[in-house]
Amino acid sequence: MARRNGCLIGCAVAGVLGIGLLVALLFGVGKVMDVADKTLVDQKVYEAVSVGDPEAEVRAKLPSGESFVTSALKDGGPAVPVGSQCSWYLSDSGNGDTVLRLCYKDGKLAEKADYRVK
């Protein structure tokens, strides 16, 4: 009887660990999808916007860009223009290491920059 209880406890522990692992996996997949929704930009959209376009018009074509990945994207790029506010995105073309940076000043797109993440 004691041997049977030990087996039941072992199976219960294995089941709980399996469920925990599944939940962690789903959470990770959800975070990856969240990053994709908020930071991936179609290269055609990036190419379609021009310096001087109204900021509101440009931002309407783009995802929010607000993600935990954004801080990592800021590193390694050209200096941010003085007095501007920038948003960082990942390009959906290539192998995912091209950063797209759009900077705004006085309500207009002031600069577009693209560079490779290191």
C-alpha cells in the first residue's frame, strides 16, 4: 500500500511539473507574439513614409513600438537628433536584425534610419 501511495505522489508531482512547463511555454509564445505585434514593421511601409510627413500620419501606419525589446534596439544605432523623439522597430524583411528608427520633431518626421543590430 505504501508503495502505491509513493507512485501516486510521484505521478502527481510529474503532472504538476508538466502543466507548469506547458504554462511557461504558452507564456513565452505569447510574449514573442506581443513583440511581433508591437515592433515589426513592413519594409514597404517604412519606405513609403518620407521625411517631412506629419507625425500623426506616419504613426497611424505603424505599430505602437512599445515593447520590452525597444531598449535593446536603441543600442548600436546612429546618434539621436537633438530635440527629437524617436521610435524603434524591427524590419519584417531579412533575418530580423535590421532596426528601423523614425525620429520626429515639431510634429513632422525628421529622420529615418536603418541599421543592423549587433
